[in-house]
Amino acid sequence: MWAFYNGRTQARGKREGREAKSHGGYSKKKLNPMAHRLLVRRIWTLSVKDLRCLPASLSSFSTSLRSSTTPLSLLSPKRTLPRSLPHTSRREVSFNVQDHEDFTERVINSELPVLIDFHAQWCGPCKILGPRLEKAVAKQKGKVHMAKVDIDDHTDLAIEYGVSAVPTVIAMRGGDVIDQFVGIKDDEALDSFVSKLVGQ
Amino acid sequence: MSNLGHTCWLCLLWSHYQHCPIEIEWHGIWFVTGTFDYDLVVIGGGSGGLACSKEAAQLGQKVAVLDYVEPSVKGTKWGIGGTCVNVGCIPKKLMHQAALLGTALKDAQKYGWQIPGPISHDWSTMAEAVQNHVRSLNWGHRVQLQDKEVKYLNVKGIFFLFFMNCCFTQLKGNIVIATGGRPKYPTHIPGAVEHGITSDDIFWLKESPGKTLVVGASYVALECAGFLTGIGLETTVMVRSIPLRGFDQQMAGLVTDYMEAYGTKFSWRSVPKSVDKLSSGVLQVTWTDEQTGKDQRDTFDSVLWAVGRAPETKTLGLEKVGVKLNKESGKILVAADESTSVPNIYAFGDIGEGRPELTPTAIKAGKLLARRLAGRTNELMNYDNVATTVFTPLEYGCVGLSEEEAESRHGKDSIEVYHAFYKPLEFTVAERDASQCYIKVVCKRGGDQRILGLHFTGPNAGEVTQGFAMGFQCGATLTHLKETVGIHPTCAEELTKVNVSKRSGLDATVTGC
């Protein structure tokens, strides 16, 4: 019987129900909001470079703060043509996600399928699952990458992907969430999970 | 109330835009979502703020909570959850437990355990474990806010007079201030700020603080000194006047007597003068012994200031919007319903003047406030009869009035104080001194002898006191207490057996079984 850390003591039954659904298969119900978030993120990050100079340019908005439209339009994600995908020349099969941009570049825009391992240093089961995941990924000999996300360092990212308990592993291909699970899996189950992602 | 629409009445300074020199008075930043029609904005994501915001969200309100931790002087920062979770109750109790386990290990040998060598404690192992638990709580809170659809922003909330003047009458929602407090530094002492640390830092140290001087005699000072001694560090407490001001002084004396007997050094009637860092890296503290008038000096690895807490109101800009503060304490003046001098702005928790600085009262007050603001109840928070416990090496739990307070309110002749010195059974085999294990029940004299205050020093004082606090809340009398059959063998049962009054002058030591 494995236990996992999530900081919550209540609603365990509710969560376990959700996990049962996601065990080996992913509930279609949850895909849509997440897929929507991913789409927004893709469009958002394409215009993030424009938004980075926001603080300096805001000084001109102090007098226009009463009018709601201008600031709103500045902040809402712009629809622009997607830029060409960056050529992935990284050699690492397994890596730690550095920031949102890194995540977009190496996970969402990855040409290869990616396993995202959401973990925390205070989570015991994560320490058990971690090496097992590395082993399963290594077996695929470069056909799949693994992105490791420390939820304390990247809390917003974890919350965005609906992570509540850890470890949570999300399988992503072409920027879409294909599958996910919460808690520990044994080597066999992990191999099967990863193979499914690679498409064997 | 008319709809505020998109106009910002609360300006926020994004914490990560610090490289950009934005003058607070003239710049505003929208929420990323673009709208600002929140029913409730809570400033402060601590015990009170989180409870209030989650309750409001559950009642269908649109809520945002702003939480921002200004790093301590030493640079210590932490996540959501406030003082209790990050630099208060939680890490304190865990480190107190670490110290108790050290004592238990020493007792264990008397109980037959074969412990091969001398026992030592590793600070880093304990600190990492405690810090990891706190991080898991930070995460848990974030998830809860997400689940309850409370908007969380890691920003400072600053009131902006410009908007308040023009737009206040159009305010749709309410603002709740629950920013709590931070430890004070004695800035008048040279070297205090540069070389000292506070409770904000002690729980996040990666390395052992070593030989420590704890300045202060509040429960923060005594609890910290207590666990530092318990894990084997040479610790001194420097007290200016009395320990545990505000608490029953007889009980406070028992707490410090126990600490002295168990290895904590006390420097009574001493006032620090300066702190210097020597070339070896140690800190040299000079202080005045007020009894002799002479200056004394000693070296320490760390100096921990526990000389009081100040409310977090400076950066809020409250004076700009007319929220009245207590001039001396700096806390916000609040009414019984937590309202401030400005309509639609409320304040509670440590920030409220005259409020107990406790987590459970903040949580309860926050929930009731949320319910009142949502129009679901008229119930006000009852701040009376709040039980509390000081987690010093010998724990002290109490509910109700101290003996001094009862005397002052009712007169010495109108009260009867029953007491007993008892010995916890577990101390017997361990051959531990129990001279400070004591119980005191302060009652009204005559009639049904209503209990005015209940005091207990001993192991697990918090656990013991909690149950009696309920009785106290129900208006327990001495008769009720005597009618209660004790659970045997426990320390708590001694409360039900108390029968010697101070007035009788008889020996109050419990004998036999």
C-alpha cells in the first residue's frame, strides 16, 4: 500500500477515486480544460517576449487606468503566427526543468514524446519512483525524454497541470497530454506506460 | 453597492518586478485576468487569511488572496501559510519534539534500553526534515486554494490613496487585512541587526546555531531556548525583567526553574549593550547586569532576538486610506466584528489591536468574518476563554485568568485557589525531578465555585489542557471538576483530584496513588 504526499488530509477518498480512473488510462473529462490551458499557454508564450517590457511601458498607463480596454488588450494573449519549432539539439534524455520557457521549449515543443515527472524533495514515494522512471526511459534509448519538475520550485506550473498529489507523471506528445498517473508504479507497469507513449 | 467595474482600487506591486523602479504612488498593475470585480480581497496568506478566503470561496464569493513574504534581514524567505506554518507553531513544535526525544533517549536507559554509545544530535538532519514538512504544507495550501477557486497572488498589497479617494463609494467588494506580524530587532543596540537572527531565521538555518544567546523572555524566547538546550546546544536566555509577561507569574517561574535545572543558563536582569563580530567569526555580546550595574561580556555563535513582534502595517500604506492604528503598537484598531475605521476594510489576526496572537483564534475569526460578509451569519468571534500552551521543555497549558488577574478583578478574598504538586508516573523510573510539575485551579469563592482559571505544568500540557478548555467554555465549577472521575494513571487526572487550597496553607504535594 503506497502513500503519497499531497499536503491534504481530507478528500482522500475523492482523490483516490480520481486516481483509479487515471490508473492506466486518463479520464477524458479532465483532458479538455488542460488541453485548453496548453493551447492558451502556447499562444501566450509566443507573445511573452512582448510582455516582458511591460513594467517600463506601464508608466504611460497610469492616467489611463480608468479606461479598461487598453491595459486589458495589452495583457491578453495575442494571436500571432506560431514561430517555427526550435531545433532540439539537446543530448540529455532526462533533465530538470529550469523555468516556464525551458518547459515550453523542451517539453511542449519537443519533437519527441516526453514524460513529465512532478516531484518534491519532501515526498518519499517520489524518491522511489524517480529511479524507476529513469530506468524505464533509458530502456527506450532516446525515443522518449523525461522532464523533471520540482513542484516547490515550479509551483505555478504544477498547479497549472492540475497536480495535487505527488508523484504525478504526465505523458505528453506533441504538446498534448496523452496519459498520466499519480503515485508509484512498479517497473513492469512503468515499461508498459512508457511504451504506450512511444507508440510501440 | 455599485459595481466598481474594472477600476483598480488596490494597487499591486509585482514582487518580481523589483528591478523596475516603479513609484508606488503612481503606478498600478492590473490582475492578469483583466477584471477586478472580486467580492473579497484578503491581504495576507497566513492562518487567518487562508481560513477567511477559503471559507468565503466556499460560500460562493469571488475571492483573491495576496501573500508576500518580505525576506528577513538575514534573507530568509518562505512560502504560503504565514508565520504559523513557516516560522512559528509548526517548526517550533517539531523542534520541541526533537528535544523531547533527546530527553526520552536519556530516560530510555533506565527503562532497560541498551544504548551503545553517547547520543548526539545532528542539526542538519532535523532542519531538513522540518523544512521539508513545511514545504509540503506550503504545497498543500496552494492546492487547497486552487481547489476552492481562490485566486492566489504572490504580491504585496498596497493601498493607493488616489483611487481610494475617488472610487471608494463605488467599492463592490471588501478588503480584509490579515498580514500578521514579524519579529522586532532592537535597532538601538549596535550590531544587533547585522549579527543577530530572529525566529524568522532559526527554523531555516542549514547549519547548527551552536552556542546561542536568546535575548527575551517571551514564549518565543523560552520555547526556542528550550529546544536548543534539549538538542545539546549551550544556550543562555537573557531576561530584562520578568519571564512570560502576561502569563501567571507563579507558573512562569516554574517553567524557567525547570529550564534552569535542565541546563539552560539564565542571565536575569540583564540588558544587552552591543554585539560585535570577532575575527574568529564568533559574536561577542556585551551586556549590563542591572543588579550590579556592571558590564559583562561573553562570546556566542549565534544571537537570537526574541524581544517582541511588530505588526506588518508599514508597507500597506494604511494611513493613506485612513485606517486608524494604535499609535504605540502600530496594530489596526478593530471593532468586535473586525471592522476598521474605514467601511469595507476589515482586519483580524495578529494585526488586530488587543487580539490574541494565536492561530486558532485567527482561523475562527476569519471563518466567521467570511460568513458575516457573505451575509450568512451575525455571529461574532468570542475571544474569551481561549486556551493556550507554551511548549517549553516543561510545557505549560492554561485557560482563563491568571491568579493575579483573578485577584485584581474579583479581590483576593473572593477567590479560592486550589493547587497540587504532582509527579508524572513516567518520571519515577526515569528518576527525573518533578519539582515544577504543578496544577492550579483558580475559582470564585463560595457558591458553586465557578472556575476562573486553570493552569497546568507537565508533559503533554497542550493535550491535557484542551479537554478542560471545553469544560471551561461550558462554565465549569469546582463541583463539576470534583464530580469528574479521573483517568488513571495520567497527569491530567490530578486536576480532578485537586482539593488543597492555598489559603489553607497545607502541603499541596500529592502523595501515593
